[in-house]
Amino acid sequence: MHTPSEDLLLHVECMTYGGRGLARRPDGKVVFVDGALPGETVMARVTSDRRDFAEACVVQVMERSPLRTEPFCESFGLCGGCDWQHALYRHQVEFKRGILEDALTRAVKTPFETEPDVPSPQDRNYRCRATLRVVLGASGGLGFFARRSHEVVRIRSCPLLSDRVREIVASLERELGAVTQGRAVSVDVAAPSRQALVAVTIDGAPEKAAISRADNLRRALGIEGLSLRFTQSKKTWIIGSPHAWYSLETGRERFTMAFGIGGFVQANPPVNTLLVEDVVAKVSGSREVLDLFSGSGNFAVPLGPHASSVVAVEHDETLVRAGRAASSENKCSNVTFVRGDALRTLTRLKREGRRFDAVILDPPRKGARDIAEVLDPGVAPLVIYVSCNPSTLARDVSLLTRRGFRLESTRLYDMFPHTHHVETVVLMSRL
């Protein structure tokens, strides 16, 4: 066994999900190398040596890849937000395609179509939402967790954040202390349009003074709504509006969408628009659609004009409220939001004999294993699975093939440039 802090000369074979290069020691053991690119020979320092694999970081690049470039952020390598700023952007999409293809071909032995990848129209200034951590101590400020750590790295200006989010973050650094008195832990910012919402988590018990000062903070930030949550209370205080609005334009259609404080909204609006257009096109012709893990209606509301009925299932109350508001605003009376657990709702619908033409799955990163184990073509002959994790996607696709579905096609969307995260749309149909 090689001990941590030992240096090894390694040749990097490919990139892996998680953002690291894969190399092998002379004895064949896999080494995951931070900061390396495919084809490079690097001197790497072992940081962890486990039974099945080792971890290392680049000390020196001995043979440089033509894919390598200079990072554009001064915090790259310290901040845990980005993985691949040292690689030219166009090749990052190729890395992701390789990771996705490897995961799916291991899971499914039959051929499937690979649709053209969709890069992000812009690889910087794209993030319209972010969770920032508060830097404690005399320096103060906001930042992100360090790489594989819970230490906070102060970020003066993140190049991936949209202009609107950066405006809000700059104001927060000036104004936040007056409300939280140095007790803030984290801040969530969401601004898919000029309208924006902020959620602040404060350490300790609720404090009346902080609550009373919160509206001054909301006005100073120029946002529609602000929430305060204290770590020693289950209650959330909402100041201003609980939700805000943004536009989603798909082809010739324009939808007014709602998002709630603390609720999920896609981070890259231009890519999300392309993603929604694709899902709507794949479901086109389906009269009855079941949208599981529907969120605030990212797919359900744009599907309204194209289906007889859309049943959108979401467990988060904030998202359900936003979805219902968007349905009402867009006059989508055929879109019904059901607040509930996806598996329990699917089981109930199956028991009632409900049948659909298509099912949309858009689960969190952990995937939808429980759904994949019970969903079958008797519920719907078509499945559109939207995934943000190729590992859990491959597992669930394998389960669905055993349930009577065939993998038809995959399409990669680069929702998060300069990170290892992979967004995929998979189409499956009845065998």
C-alpha cells in the first residue's frame, strides 16, 4: 500500500464523474487525480489510499495536454464550485459525453441513439441561483465551501454567477451583518430574472430584532422576497412576497413561471429553455401525462397547451404553490398539481387503474430507484427521464429495462459549465 504524501508519476487515461482524471499505478490500482487532464503525464501526490482506489492531486504536469488552459478565476483550486476551469470549454462537454456513455453502455447492452450534445450558450455569468456560506471571523464576507471540505473560501466575485446574482451578493456583503449580527450561516439567492428571492439561515434561536430589521434588508437588496430561518426553530419568517416571476419562452410560446423562496429553480436559464423544448417535443402527441418530481412546473406548465391532462406530483409545498400560481397565470386549467410523495402517488394511481401516455421523471441527484422498480409500460408506454447524475441514471435505466422498457435515445445538456455535473434527457419506450 502506498502511503499518503507519496509522489507518483502517472499517465491520465480519461475523466471521471466527480471531475478527476483516472490513472493507474504500476500495480494496476486506480488513482483519481485532482487537476489532471486526459493524455497528461503528471507527478501526483497521494492524499488517500483506500482498498479499491487511491486519491491524489497534481504536483507538476510533466507532459501537458493541448486541452489545458489557464483558469479564469483566482479562487480555482481552492473553491469547491468548479472542477474544470483548467480545460478548454468545448472539451468539457466531450468529457461529460464520455462519462455518460460509459455509464449507460455498462448498464444497457442494446444499442441506443446518441442525440447531439447541447453546450451552454454561455460558459460564464450563467448561474441564476447560488448557496453561499458566511465567512466567520474578522474578515467576514461570503463564499463557498472549499474543495472536499467544509471550510469556507471567501469569494470576491464568482465569474459563473449572473450579473443580477452578483449585484445581490455584493449588497448582501454590505447589509447582511446589520440584520444577523454576525450569526448568519448561509444565504440562498435565486434570480432567474430581475425579480429575485433570498433565504437567510441564522445560527441560534429566533431573535425579534433580526426579524424586525429584515424588511430594511429586503429593500436594500432590491428583491421581491426574503426569508429568515433560525437553526433552533422550525418556523420560517417570510418578508415581502413568498414567490417571484420569470419568463420561459419555448418556440412560439411564452410562459410566466413562478418560483418560491427556498424552492428549486434551474441554475442556467438558456440551457433550461432548450431542455424544456426537447422534453415537450418528446412528449408531443401524448394526451395524458404524469410528471413525477415536477418541482414548480418546469415541464408541466409548458406541456399544458400540448396535452389533454398533466398530473404534476411534487412533495415540496413551496414548489407546489409556485406551480399552481404559474398554472393559473398561464391559464393551464388542465395541469393539476398534487402534493405528495412520488412513489406513494404512483402506487395509488396504479391501484386506481390510471393510465397515461407518457411519464416524466426528473428526480434529485439520488435518482428514482423506488420508482424504477415499480413503473411499467402498463402505466405508460413512454418514459422521459431527466437526470443530473449519470451513475444513478444508469442504475435506474437498467431497472426500467427489466420492467419492459427499451432505451431509445440520450441527449446531454451542459447545465453547469466548468463543473463535472451532467444533465441528460433519456427517452425510453415500451419493448
